[in-house]
Amino acid sequence: MLKLKEAQPSKARAVADDSVRETVQRVIAEVESEGDVALRRYSEQFDKWSPESFRLAPEEIDRIVATLPDEVIDDIRWVQAEVRSFAQHQRGTLLDLEVETLPGVFLGHRHNPIAASGAYVPGGRYPLVASAHMTIVTAKVAGVSRVAACTPPIRGEIPAATVAAMSMAGADEIYLMGGVQAVAALALGTQSIDAVHLLAGPGNAYVAEAKRQLAGRVGIDLVAGPTEILVVADEWASPLTVAVDLLSQAEHGPDSPAVLVTTSHELALEVIALVDKILPTMPTRDFAEPAWRDYGEVIVVADLKEAYAVADSYASEHVEILTQNPREALEHMNHYGALFLGEGTCVSYGDKVIGTNHVLPTRGAARYTGGLWVGKFLRTVTYQEVRDSASSAELGIRCGRASRVESFEGHARSGDIRAMESLNKVPDWLDGIVT
């Protein structure tokens, strides 16, 4: 393995993480203790935004949506149909279950939706309209009855396309608020906002840290860090395609890793040269350039077997397979947030239009979790029923023995009273209690 370009992340990152952690902790504590007062104070401080109400009324939503061109509305509707269709297919694979494991013993499970979810749709520098599709449409397909969605204003302006996407996706409540204060308000509740049971959606470092700190008090989809792309390419790949795709994710932020793993030394050199030529032409160069400079990597390996192994070791959020036979990766790779097979697709399709969810694990989390999907909004719960007295007696006898091995006498007695009719014997511990 040869590294033609290595990541050189800033040593200031750990210091920045500590600062983020402390700020988030303070904001959460104040929103919890002060409610709407703290929410408004931080909205004014961070977003210069203090409307009479953070929640948009239906007539306001209609007015905002009416300002958009028909083409924008049509595109939102089209993409949401794709997201909805795939989520519905996923939901169809999650079947309720009931089996008879012993005579008259029935065990089952149900997939019950959570009652209320919060959808965070990032704004900041760019209105991430597509996040509305991913967090709201998917929740509604799962059967969530109340979805409270929020997005920040952008430089004091209402992000009309994002509001339209939220409304069209089926959000029950839409709030113009962002950042830690918004996440805390949804998770903990305030005087004007009822708490939700699960938070979903990506965000900046502060939002991600807020979700991490609130996890356990409220459910979260995952803690998503800076977006990542890893491309596996062989000599058949187009260097231009590789270079463009690497930069497509680097533009998300100055700390977004972009990694190339290739079997071709020649292609690696061409990609590096092309990136240097393309960067100056990008309107988002101020993010993409430091991301490539500090977090970009180019690795040359001996063969595709090694390429897949190296890619798996990164457990990257997005993995593109630009090889002659891309579907081979399905058999050789295990650790990734989402896999994009062949030059006909790309990470940008996943981010914006193709229908799979773009809220995905980062920073190696793909080793233990997948991304947001319809199942995240469901709880798989079990039930049991014993209709046969002989089976209940058998279970009772075994429960009594197993419980006394662990010194759980109360558990044992629950088994004893269900077994005594079959045994035709009253347990000793019942002497003097019943006649």
C-alpha cells in the first residue's frame, strides 16, 4: 500500500471539540430550565432571529410555498415520491410475527411506530432541502403520528424551499429555529413546544454534540459528524469522474474527508492533478479546498481485494465503487454507510434524489450501525401468551429451578403456582398462606 497523499488534520480539532461540548452543555441546561426564554435568547444570539412565534401557521406556510417556481415544487414532489417509495418497500420487509413454540405457547412481535419525532433540517450556509425528505417522509411511512420539524433561518431569511419540502413531506408542526437550542427544545420540550420521543437529522458539530448529550433522555437516529466519501477505483475508472466526485463531498465543509483507494498508480496521479485544476473553479472552494488539503487521501494498493479491505477499515459514510465489476463489492465489503455501485450513480444522487436515505453514520460508526431508515422510527416489541395448562406447568417447573439457582425466590414462586396443579402438590412456601 502506497499513500500518495495523506490527511493532515489540524491539531486544533480536539480543542474545538472541547469548546463545542461545553457550549452545547450550557445551552441544553438553559433551555431545560428556562424553556422558551432561553430558546429565544439563543435564537437572537446565533441566528439574529426572534419572530413572534417560532412555529409557522398554516397560512404562513401556504404563502411561503406560493413564492416558489412550479419547477421547484415539482422537483420536491418527485424526489419525495422516490424517498417514500423506497421507505415503503423497506417497511414491507418488517413483518409482524407469531409462532407456537410449544403446544399452546405463542410468542410474537410487533413493529410499533414511535408517537412523536423531531426532524432537524440543517440550514446555516446552505438550505439542505433534501434532509426534509429523509427525516419527515420516512417517519410518516413508518406511521409516526406527530412529526415536529425545524430549520434555521438563513441570514435572516426564511428558506422557502425547505419549508415547502417540510410541508409536502407531511410535517405536523414546522418551526423556524436552528442549532442546539432547537434540538434541545424538541427533545426536552418548552412552554410552547411539546417534547418528541426521537430526534432525527444531520447538522453541524454543535447539533451532533447536542444529540449525543441528549441521547438516552430522547432517542436519536445517530451522531453524524462531517460528511465523508471514499472512492474505490481501478484502471477502468474515469479520473475526471473520480476527481469531481471527491470534491462533491469535500464542499460540505472544511473537515470533510475525501479518500481515493485505487489499484492504478497512473489514475491516482491524474486524479490529484485534476483536483488541483478543478478546485479554483468551484464556488464552494473555501470549504472544498481545506477539506481536500487537510483531509484528502490517495492510496494505491496492489489489487481490488486489498482495496476492499482498506475501504472496510475506514468504514466510511459514502463509498463509491468505480470499477469494471462494481457489484463485486457487495460480496467483499461490510463496513459502510451506503454503497454506490458503478459510474452511473454517485454520492450526490444519494444526497439529493435517488430515494435512499442520506442520514448516514460517520467517523467509523458504520462498523456498528446503519443509517436512518424506516426501521429507526419503529420499536420491535414482543408479546407472549400461554394457553395450554400442561405447557404452563412445564414452564413453571423449569422457571422455579432456574430462578432458585439465581436466588430469585419471588420469580420461582411465580412459576410454582402455575405448576402446582399439574404436579398435584402445594409448594411448601404456601403452607399457612392458603388452605
